[in-house]
Amino acid sequence: MRAWLLLILASATLASAAPRVPGDDREVLERLPVRPSDPLAAELRTLRADVAADPSNPVPAVRLARRYFDLAMAQGDPRYVGYADAALRRWYAVAGQHPGVLTTRGLLRQYRHDFDGALEDLAAAARLDPRDPEPHAWRAAILMVRADYPAARLECNALRDRSSALHAAGCIAYVDATTGKARIAYAALGGALARNASAPASLRLWVLTRLAEISWRLDDARAAERHFRDALALDLTDNFLLAAYADFLLEQNRPAEVVALLKDWTRSDTLLLRLALAERALRAPGAEPHARMLGERFADSAQRGERLHLQEEARYLLELKGDARAALAAAVENWKAQREPRDAAVLLKAALAAKDPRSAAPALEWLDATGFESPALRRVADGLKAAR
């Protein structure tokens, strides 16, 4: 789920209703969150002009859609996924002939949590272009979300002769770190990064974020802090990195730093949640307006029948609203689609707060089956088991 960039998915909310056709060409439907003078605005204008200049060629449309998708992942703004879909939609009828169209549609589908459709598109893209590593990397990501670790490992192995050594090592390390081999994974990934110090900045950011998470999980806060700061020093906009570092700071009881980090990031639901939590801890005046804004977004999503951001919604209900029963219901529903460590954590914590250990059974079984290493999560699990 820029975010995870190459492997992990960013959860986001996107309207799935049929598009409305404006009655007047002059009507403004939406304004992009960029100013006309920004370099990004100029880049997007150029990409759109390329599409208009060559309407019979899918390649410019793929480039435009991918740029929009990258922006959605980096900034946590789901509107960009709608723009990407609109740019590429006319090519969906012949997607089976174009690996780029298939891969991009697969990414958009996974963003909307249509994991079955995404896996199918990415597998088809891999068949059309057997040397492209990207479909395998994203299939690994989706399979990790589904906790299908043997299948994810197969996709990681496919990267060995299709991508860089660091990319393949990172993919395998992510599987290992989730299945009881965190220290081995940390050492292997750190060594791979040292041997590939000139790798692209986006890949180094992803590796550093993984190293930070593993360190944090193993209660090595000093190492986690170092890796997070090294990742931030790369100066790349990355929604997942910001969310992970904000969670780390919150756990370390450093809410003022979270506010400084995220004060300009209210467009992203994931980051708005962390900002509101930090402001609540500081009793800051922005806490309640931001919590209210977040609640309105979740309510709007529910009205549209989406509820794709259930992990964050469960945290909002538990940590901002104090409604353990509603939080548990959201966490249980979330677990049906997403079974990553963060999903397990919110389910276990909500069940403990609601005094309902039975509802946490799936996450407890996952924890025991994987051998997932996290003293903090184990303490929550022990509390639930004692309450049975």
C-alpha cells in the first residue's frame, strides 16, 4: 500500500460512483492541488498535451496516468487516482494488448482495494513483458497485504534476475521481517543497502523506511530514529514515510514534532489522523476541527459505500472518539481485506479496549502463525489472552 513506492500499498479512499457529465464546457469540476506556476503544473500540462497530440498511442496516456498515480502515492491525495483513471480509461477495452496499460490499471485497482482485479492485471502484464520487474513487485505487495507469504516470496524471487539486487533483497527482507526473521532481515537489508549506496533515491528511501520499521518493531528506537531521519534527508515527498515516522514520534511521546512535520498535510487522511492525534495530545486548538474533518470524510465515504480506509477509521474511532465498539467493528471489517501488521495492531488494540478478546481471534492466530516479532504487539496479545 511513495508510499511503499515499489512494494507496499497505500490505502486510500476514492469515489466509485458513475462520473457526472457537465452540461457546460466552462464548468470547473475540480482544481488540482497545484498552482499554475508550479513546475508540477507545467509537467502535467506537457503530459496532457502529449496525449492530445497522439491520441492513437497508449504510451502518452500511460505516462500521464502513472504520473498522477505517483502523486497520489506520494501525497496521499486520492483525487489523483481519479485523474489517472480518466486519462487511461479509453484504453481499457484493449488493455490486453498493452502491458503498460495493464500494469497501470492494476495499480489503480489495488489503490481502490480491488486486489483480485489488480493481481489479474499485473499477472497479464508480466506475461506480455516477462522482463519487467514492476508487476512482480506489486503482486508481492498485494500478497503481503493478504498475508499470503509463500506466494509473495515467489514474486520476490522473480525479481532476482529482473531488477536490482537491492530491490530483490528488500522484497525478500519484507517477507522475512513479517514471518519471524526480523533480525536476519534487518542485517540482510542493511548489508544490501551498504553495497548499493548509489541506488536511486526512491529505492533508498523505501529501504531506509523498512529498516526504520524493523528497528522500531524490535524496540531499538535509536536505530529507528536514525533510519527515519536518513530517509527524510533524501527530501522526497512520501506519504508512507511521513505516516510511519509520525506513528513512531507519537509512540515516543513527541507530539509537537508530529505537528511540525504534518501541519501542511491535511489533504491526506492518513496524515490528518496523525496530526489530529498529536494535536489532541498537546491540547492544541486545531485538534477538534481536524478530528471533525476526519470524521466527515469517513462519513462521506460510508455514504458512497466505500469505507476503504478502515484501518485509519478504526484508529479515529478508538483514539479520537473513544468508541471502542465502533472501532472494533471497523477493525474486524478491515481485517477481511487487509492483514498486515498495522491491521493486526488496530484489531488487537480495539478488541482489548472493547473487552472482546474473541473478536481478536483472527489477529491472534496470525500473530502465532507468523512468529511476528514485536514486543509491543505481544503485550497487547497477552492482555487479550489473559482476558479470555
